[in-house]
Amino acid sequence: MNRLGKRQLLIIVAGLMVVLAVGQWVVGPILGHRKELAARIQRSERRLKDMLHLEQTYRQARLENGILEQSLRSRRQDFTLFAFLEGLARKDGLKKQIEYMRPSVKSLSETFQEEQVEMRLTGVALGTLIPYLYHLETAPEQVRIKRLTIRPQSRNKSLLEVNLLVVTQRFVKGSRAADSKAGRKGFRS
């Protein structure tokens, strides 16, 4: 092997320095930028997937809300949750077991209110309670059980004490949505 001269050695070292500098200041940042862009793309794809899921959830909620509004519109105008629960208890043979019923109304928005009745049944047989709960949950009047507590009576373990919170929604009287037969199609000025 020949010995390299100082000039050739200097050229080789300078070439190595140029290659290292290009690697450090040109190729490195480009690769780092590509890596950052790939991470951004992944985050954006996740956000897009989340947004599509939210859009689907929103559309489903709007559909369910439309069905609920239609059901509420078709419900009798004189419907009250208290009277409905009392009538259903009479029909299912639970009228005598009602210890108390406490109605209340909570505003949900300018258009909707939540009507609720807290009720307590005492001395109820399980075979009588189940049909009553079934009729509540499957009623076309859009009634649902929000809270239910069942425990055996202290005197007679075969009978139950039941606390229920039953709710339904209704239109606020005087609201445009409640007054308008067309609903969303148009409002009167």
C-alpha cells in the first residue's frame, strides 16, 4: 500500500467531514421531519376516526330524538305520569300497595321537561311486581324507570318493599315546538 500524502489525507478527511456534516444537518433533519409527519398523520387518522364515530353517534341520537319527539306528539294531551302510574297500578293489582307517590318536574331545556314520580310500594309479591315493571318499560307513552330499589320486608321476607323513580319527557307548554304541529318544519313568528 502506498502512503498517502498530506494533501490526499486532507482531502479524505475533508470529504469525511462533508459527508458527516451532510448527514448531520441535511439527512438527519429530513428523516426527523419524515418521522414527525408520520406521527402527525397517525394522530390525524385517529382524530378522523373519532370524528366519524362521533358523527355516527350524533346521527343516531338525532334519529332517536326524532322518534321520541314523534312519540311525545302522538301521546294524549292530558297525559300525566302520576295518573298513568296510578292507573297501571290499579290494572296490575298494586293500587293497595302504594304507600306514596311524589311527583315533580325538572326543566331539561326550553322545549322539554322531565316529569318524574317517586313512588313506594310495600307488601308486594314478586309475581305481581314483574308485570308492573314490564308494563312500565314497554309502555308506548315513553315512560322509563330511572331508579329501582327492591328489598324484602322486615316483617314478611316473602313480600317486597319497592322504591321507584319513574320518568318521562314532555314538551314545555307554550314552547314553539309544543305548539307547532309541524315541529321542525317551521315556526310561527
